[in-house]
Amino acid sequence: QIQLVESGGGLVQSGGSLRLSCAASGVTLAPFAVGWFRQAPGKEREGVSCIIRRDGTTYYSDSVKDRFTISRDNAKNAVLLQLNNLKPEDTAVYYCATADFTVTAGRCVPGVYDYWGQGTQVTVSS
């Protein structure tokens, strides 16, 4: 079966960095839309960054633009998220997800993604 497993979360100070990884099994990620989402306590799950087109076009939410970078590591069948200059408001559970490009249709919103990982906690202290 399709499984996505996130890793790399942890506790860091403001201004620090983390690299999150989402490793897939049961599916080859390369032909599919992939994305990172986060959910903080009391808030809705939101799209952070997605690869939204087959040509590699990316989306970033305004709150993370210029600080986070999404990329594929096809040799490891994984999608990565580099988080730089972290802020306390980045604290959340981070989830990766994948779906067919024909389903996501250029969107980076939770409701259009089909398969989800279990999440990894990112905590940023002030």
C-alpha cells in the first residue's frame, strides 16, 4: 500500500533551520503532485509548499516564501522541505501529501490531496 513517512522535525531556536524529508513506499513520487502542509493547535491545516505542475512549478504560502524550499530527491523517492530562519509561528505538525496532477489541478490545499503521511512535529522556541 501507499505510505508516506515524514522525518526531520524537532525543537529549534528562532532563526534556526531544519530539513524535513518525506519518504514514499508503494508509489514512485516523481510523476505526481507533492506538497507540504502544517497544522498548529487550534488552526486549520494549511498548504505550505507544493510542486503544482509537471514542469516543477512550485507554490509557497506568503508566510514561508523566501524561507522554505521544496524539492524532490527522486533517487530516494522522497520530497524534501528545507526550513530556514524559523520563527515561533512556524510551530506545527508538518505533513506531506501526494496526488495525481489531474486531481490537484494546480492547487496547494489539503482537500485536493489523496495520500498523507503521519506528520512530524516542528517546534520553534523564542
